[in-house]
Amino acid sequence: MRAKPPLRTRHWTAISVLLIALIATFAVQAAAPDPSSAQNPDAIESPCFFRTPESLGDQLSVTILPENIEAFQQLLNHEVETARSIEDFFGYTIPRSAKEDFSASFVFESDADTCTVTGKISLSGDWQDHLGIRELGNDEVAVQPSLDVTLDNGIGQFRRFKLFTSGTKTFSGEILASEIFDALGFLAPRNQVVSVNFLGETYDALMQDKISGELLEVRSRQNGPVLETDERIFWGEFGQLGAPTPQRVRNLNKDFVADNGIAGALIAGTALERLQFSFDNDLITELDNSDRWQLSRSFQPMSLYPVLMLAMGGQHGLALHNRSFYYDPGLGVFEPIYYDGNIMLTPEVWWTEDVLDGLRNSTQTDPRLLVDTSALRDKLDSLREELGSRIGHRHDFAWEVFTSSGYKPSDYVDLVIDNILSYLVALSESSSVDFEQQVKEKPTDWPTEEAVYSVVHVPLSDAILSSGSRIPATSCTGINQCEDITLKKSDLPDLLAARHNDREFVEVSVEDTPVVTLLDQRLGLYTIGSVDFERQGNELSFELHDPDARVVFMQSDLSDVMIKVRSTGALMKNPPAEHEINQFGLTGCVEILHSSISNSTIELVGSACEDGVHIASSSGEGVSISVDQALADAIDIDRSALQINEIQVHIAANDCIDFSDSDISVQRANLTNCGDKIVSIGERATVDILLVEGSGNFGLISKDLAQLKVGIANINTDSRCTDTYQKKEIFGPGNLAVGQLNCSGASPITP
């Protein structure tokens, strides 16, 4: 598992001290203006002031009011009556037809603050325990259902989430397990116990992120496909429970495909095809490896995840129909997503030697016995204090711990970690010499009902993609129902972004792709497409000969180097489409990813990419960057921690600099002829700029909970000098402080 950069943890430098002094003396504070009055069309209005998870408070309640109460009540009553009429618990699952969306309003209350938003609800879950049926006697029942919720406006960075009714999950176990997975670097949803008032009933529910693209954003991941095995084939829609059924995967993050056109469709298709193949051939753990980069990964999530799940007693979450995955489009690797583990963590040991004996004595030794867990154990042991602090003060966790066990939360967490570690140690001492890869039995009887899936194979060559001609393909439904179809290349994103005639298009292969060339393994230096390279000492020079060419530094240690890139003829290309990525998930002509960079310079002349220079998930200091002539953004930095000496940009068709979800300090920025924003900060970034000079359409922009502090700004703008607003539903407006503002444009700030 790659290490995350230490966001928001570095100490203030002397520059920052001077910045504080400037702001304290001359500060001009920009609070969030009314978004409706903002000239920037990206601004949205949000009626809720619960902007962050912290603002939700320890004790949150929500009253849910469906617009059509009678219709929802009728649907719910029907499902309850049906469930109660079946004696066998496993004889009934909530059908898809019962999961109709209903418009509703939501009144959230926390610490005497109230916020009302609108959205949609539907019944959630599979088994009848999600209906929350409570027998009251005399044939009377109370109903407290689990719900799927989608809000029109986010609250505390929750927008798409589930409300699990009590009895479906152990709340304290789910909270602690998710925090452990997140602290270890795995993807896991956030959880909060909420008091729900719904249809005359008041009950506790666990508010948990849905596995979606928004979870990626909250957890600081690049947007990409989110995949799961499709439970629908188990619960009666497409087959019979207990009958042999195929494992089929689908993409839940439809927005990723829809927003990224052909490239998004190709990435999603590649992810689906690789995951499907791994399921069919029992090769899931091999998805730790990238198909394009020689990654050094000492912490491999796909191999370690099942071992950690077993150590937590999470066998339920290892069932294939409960598995969820994220595909990183830039790295080309999968990450497991913790979901539905049905974990109940207690201070008492929940595993015994019999569990390990079952693995040791199996006819074919379980491969999990051979996984090296030493790095995982060391990291988990070092997280004791952090985990105790994370949740020890939480009312929704501490209350249950105190009432159910009498333990102090910190002692409770410490003993749980002891139990997990003891299992991992015992597991590591149980390795066997007679290991043989288990062979998965193929299903003998696939579902025969109509429209289970369509598997579409689309060979896409460069010639076809450039011609716009119709592409032949084969579509197979179920097992024996096939038909010939044709589609245009422009149709491909729609086919993968949404269901098409009740079919899931799950496989796309590309025959001709730009060549990825490894130039220097020590530097982690790659090129894509037609690139000339020359090295003289620590000076690396590149010429890009086609508009799709890239220079990529992956997991590199760049110290005291000069990177000079020139794109010959790049400016002859039309400007890239908004959010344009290539089929490798890259946006920059120069990409620095998962790297460290210090005392180095990057110079780029000519950019036909979405970003001229793109730095992501990296850290460093003493960096200088210059970009001359960019057809879109000049410099884009995501999920990084950097101290930058100087930035120079001359002509950018869009933003000159765009920083998101990062911790960055800049001594001096000279940014001229910015087609859109001179400085754009977003998505919880913390950015300090001592001096910025430049010109553009908009000046200094802070959005989506970002914090921008500028010492001196000498800028010329066509419209607003400064602006703070909210762009994305799950965030809130940004904050901006300027020590000395000299601006010729129209500004809401009066120095």
C-alpha cells in the first residue's frame, strides 16, 4: 500500500511566520459570499451549514418526511406482511421492485443547530432484518427499516449513504473496524450513529457512506471505477438462492465514465475485464500488480486484506458477493474496499486455535498462510494511540462500549489490537510446505432468466477510433441468447456509464494503445507515445512529438534534478475537453506521481494536455515550476505536501495553478494571461502564498473547504479579484485571507 503524504502535518517555515504577520496586520478576510451573486458559474447554493464531519457533532438526529407518506407506508407494509408470512428467515429477501425511490425532506439536528435538506430514500438491504420488524404482541409490530439516502445537498460531507437499522450490524464493531482499515491505508466508509425519526418510530441507525465515487473523494483517492460483485444474481432477481451462479462484476461509479468520455469507458472496461478474469481464475491477490508500471509496493492491499479480515472475524465480508474494489486509473491497480464485514470486535479473544487448525489441515493449504504480515503488524502496533484518540471521545462509540462492556474506550481499542496482532502472529507461524493453488470450481448451471448480463467485446484500434465508423460487436444475454449489434465510438461511454436495455456492458479491450517505455528504473521514469530523451548529468530533456505524448515519473526520488520538456507542435491541437484524461488515467503532459521531489526544477514549454504539469500523491521541498503556453490548466497538484520556491506561468487557456486536497506553501508566483483563474484552490487544500503577481479572468479563488492565505497579491482581473464558494455538493465554501491586495478587477473585498 503506498504511503500517504503527511497532509497538514508539517511545521510552519519562516515564510509562513512572515505570512501570519502580514495577515495579522493587514488581513482582508473573505467569508463565503452569497453563491447566487458570484460571477463564477461553478458556484452552488447549499442550505446546510453542517460542512464537515466535525460539524455534525457527537449526537446527530434526523427526521425523515417522505413526500408521499401513504405510498411509502403501503410499500413497506406489503414487504413486512410478506416477510412475516414466511417461516424461514432465509426464504425471503427484499426484492429490487420494492426499492423504489421516494422524494423526502430531511431535518438534521445536532447541538441545537438544525438544517433541512431534500433528497430521496428507498428501502435498503437484502434480508428481512433490514425491515427492522419489532414484534409488539397481539399481532402488532413496529417497523424501523434500513434506508438508502441520496441528499440533494451534502451534510458533513455525507451525500449518498445508508442508514442501517439496529440489528443489522454491531455499531461499535463497524465503527472500530472501519477506523482500523482507514488508519492502515485501506479504503473504508465513515460511520456515525444517528437517531432516526421515521413514520412514527424513533430508532438508532448507523449512517455509513455508500460505496461510490464520493467515498473516493472523501478518502483522497483519484476518481476511478468502483467495482463490486453483483448480489442481484443471488437474491431472486436473476437466479435462485443456493443454486450455482456466476460471479459477475459491475461498475458502481457511473459518473466516472460519463464525465470522462471514451477514456473513462476504456478505463472502466479494463478494470471490469481484469477483475472478472481474476474472479474466474482465482487470481484476486495478483491484482496487487500494475499492468504498466514496475511498482515497489511493500504493503500490498489485495493480499493483506483477506488476512486482516480473518483476524477481525470478518469472514462474512470475504464472501465474493460482498466484495467491493476501487481501480486506481493512474496506478492501474486495485484496492479492496471494506464493506459488509459483519464484524463484532470485542476485548475478548474471538478466535481460537481451531480456526487456524482448519486452515492448516485443509486438503490444500490456504494461500493466506503464506502472506507476510510483518509490515502490517508493525504498522498496526504503531497506531494504538492514534486509534484510541480517533474514536475514544466519540459519543456514538464510547456510549456503547461503556454500557455493553464497562471498558474505557482506550482500553477497549488497545485490547482489540492485541487480539488482531495475536492472530496475525499465529498465522505467520503456521506456514506450510505443501501449498498448492486451489482451483475454483466453475458453475455448472447458470441462471436462465432473461437479461442477466451482456458481455460486450469491442476491439478498438486507433484507425477505428479516429474514423468514427460503426463498430461491430457481439452482445450475449444469459448463456445462449446472443445478437449482433453495432455502435459508434461516441456510444461507448453511455454503454458503460448506464444500463442499456437492461444489460451490463462489462468488457472492453483495446488493441492499439500508446507505447509505455521504461527509460530509467531507478528514477521511475517512463514515457508514453513518441518522446525523445536526452540526459546530461542531472538535466533531463524531453521532446514530445505527438499531442498524446507524456513524461511520467512514478514512485521516483527526484533530488537536485532539472526536468526540461518541450512539446513540438502541441499547440496546433485543439484545446482538450474539460476533465480530459487519457486511457491510463493521466491528465498531465508531465506527471509526477507517488514520488518525492526536492531542490529540483520543472520547465515545460507547450502543453496540449488537461494539465501541463500534474503532481499527485507526492511530497517535497525546494521545488520550482514554470509552464509556458498551456491549452488548459498549467499546473495542477493533488493530494500532495510541497514547499515550492517559485512558480512561473505564461499563458494558460484555463487556470494557471489549481491545487486540491493538498498542503502547499509557495514563496513567489508569477502568473500571467490566465484564461480562467489565476489561483484556484479546492477540496480541503491548505495553501500559503507569500507573493503572487499575475493577470487573468478571475483572481484568487478558494472553494470546497479549502484554506487559502496570501501575503501580497498584485493582480489584474477581468472580473472578480477574489471569490470563495462551494462547487461540489459534499463540501462547503472555501476560506481566503489576503494580507495586502492590489487588484484592478471587481472584488467583494474592500482593503
